[in-house]
Amino acid sequence: MPALPRSHALFLGVDLGTSGCRLAVIDDKGRQYGLFSNPLPASTGDAGRAEQTPLHWWQALSDIINNKLHAALRQRVVAIAVDGTSASLLLCDGQGQPITPCLMYNDRRAVDEARYIDDTAPTAVSSVRGPSSALAKLLYFDQQKIAGASHALHQADWVANRLLGKYGISDNNNCLKLGYDPIRQQWPVWLCNLLSTPSILPTVAKPGNVTGTIDSTIAESLALPDKILIVSGTTDSVAAAYAAGASKPGDAVTSLGSTLTVKVVSKLPVSAAEYGIYSHPYGDNWLVGGASNSGGAVLSGYFHLNQIEQMSEHIDPECETGLDYYPLPGVGERFPFADAYKQPRLSPRPEQDSTFFQAILEGISDIEALAYQRLAELGASPVQRIISVGGGSKNKAWQRIRERRLRTPLSPAISAEAAYGSALLAREGYSRHQSLN
């Protein structure tokens, strides 16, 4: 960690995931002064259900700030931004107390509501499709007739709103899968007509805009300055793109985590429900792409981490298996085409585990290549370079397999931490606020 000059202002980025809370500290030059984390309890539920308790997020963040963030750093903080998992939704009352658990991004109970959305939403609207969308979850809550509900909030919203001491504020990236129209910058009429109480929808801010100053009581409890600006955040995948260094049209980011996410910075937005493609506002541009159900979760379903590491050392990426796999952890695909009934293709299985492993890597890489091809066909800015993030990006054998298929330069990320991207948003909001005051 670099030495901290006396006059340096610092910016905090908070990243809330399914398994942990992370906090990054940077200065106005983007230099990092710390990355801290706490685990979160695993999501609960079965049969397509995945719930978390919002108070656990707050406890994890409070512990980091109070017990891991040095006092010398705490007193220099001038702005905070928060990101969280996309489409993770809860309801709270007027004072911000959660009155439901948070239905996490992978909760798929809202099957009937998803069918209703398919029948009701305009065909061009792709981001609200599927039972895991935030809108499907909100309609599920709406059917429960939950008393006292005042605000529908995403994971990042609730934590940022608690810091602010004011509830009902979100951002246009988190709200995309709730049905917000980022081009017209409004909640569409068709959506409001679906809800018994449209007022439950949050006020929407642009990521990187100041929404207020930290609540004085919260500041005191965390031993933070009481003039800290709270800056509107984003989703974890968008924060990861900022952190990776995707800044201009043609910059693309592949996230090789438990799922495969592919996005490219584009001058124009693209939306195509039949391919699971949607566009996030991204500064003056758009971040266009989608998330496949394929990814590292397929590998972990067959192999332990140590097996993956050992086999990666011995496979020959230059000698292809010839097996035409479409690796999925279960039935259904979201992107580069949307097919709820898509079956995994993982046969025939060769005798050698290492050959089977390599064929899965090849199959996921083929999906990545198809994803970028699809984005280009539909009008996204042509890909100039691909930045790789996520655990799979560290696998050299997989990287070579991908290079052969993508035929596009692969670049390392500036940072692999979404929390760093949120810290950049906090810095952006602070700078804009200073220039206007």
C-alpha cells in the first residue's frame, strides 16, 4: 500500500456479492490504499429459491469499516458508492426496515410472473425476461399483498440508502431488470400498469451522481466524517467493467466466473429479447451484452479446484478435442440466445478426464465467441480488445484456447475487483460535485 500523503482525499467503493462484502479505498489518482473483505452467510432456500437477509450485508460492511479500515484512512473519506448483484430485490417499509428477505439474482421462483411479463411487456424489452428478473420478483411480492411495503430496492440500493438515511433511491443500471427505460429515463406506463402500487418503484439516479450526504447517526456509528457524499452506484458487473478499464467504444469485458458474462462498450444501445441482450448506460456510451448460464459452475460440477489446476498444466490447448460441447449446469440458456429449454450438450464423454475438461473449456470459449459475434451482428461497436476478469481469466491454458477462437487481443484488467470500480464512481461523483459548487 502506498504511503498516504497528508492532504489526500479518499474514496470508498463497496461491492456486495452473494458470498462476501468487499471494500476498496482509492485516491484521486486511482491508487489503491486497501482492499478489505468479510464473508456473508450463504443464500438459503431450495428448489430455485435463493434468499439473503439484508442486515447481514450491513453487519459485514460495518465490521470492515469499524475493525479493518484504519482510522487514518477513515478520516480522509469524502465519498462512497455501492454496487451489488443485479436483480436481487427486497421490500422495505418507510423507515428502511426490510419486510421481506432479499430474493437474490439466481432466485427463480417467479415462474408464473415471468410468463405474464412475456405476454405483457413490449417485445423490444429484453432485460425484464425470465423468472430471475427483478420485475418478476416484484410481481411475485405484489401477489403476496405484503403489508407496510413502501420501497422496492436492490441489494446495492438498500445499503447505500442506509448510509444516506433516506430510502427509495436506486440507479438506472440496477433498475434495468426492474423495467426502467434508460433511453427515455422513466418508468414506462406498461410497467406501472402491472403494479398495484407503482409508488413502490424507486427514484432513479445516474451512476456517479451524488444523492446526498451520509446520515449523521450512521457516520458516528462508523467513526466516519459526517460530510461524506453518497454517490449513486451500479450493478456488480458494470462496476467490474469500470474496474477492468473498459472506457471507450470497442473495449469489451469477459467475466469468467461461475457464469460467463460478455459485455462491450458501444456508442449505441442494443436490445434483443430473443438473444438475451440488453444495454446499461455507461457514461456517455452503453455497456451492451448479456450473461450465459455456462461458465465455471459447469466445471465445478465435475471437478474439484485442485483437479482443475492439475489438468490445466497438462492439456495441450493447440490440439483440439474435436468435441462439440455446449456446457450448461442445467436446462436453460439466457445468452447468446434465450431458450428456457436448452439442454446441456456434454457427450460423448471421453475416457480421459483431462480430455473431457478441455472439451468443456473449448465449449465455453465457443459460447464466448458466439456472444461477441452476436453483439456485432446486432449493431454494437466492433470489439477492439477483450479484457478478462474472474477466476477463469487466470487459467493460461484456457486463455490460449480463447485466443484461438476469439482472434482478438486479450488484455489484463486494471483491477479485478468490482469494489475498485465503485470507488471510481465515488471519485467521479465527488469531482462532479466539486466542480458544480
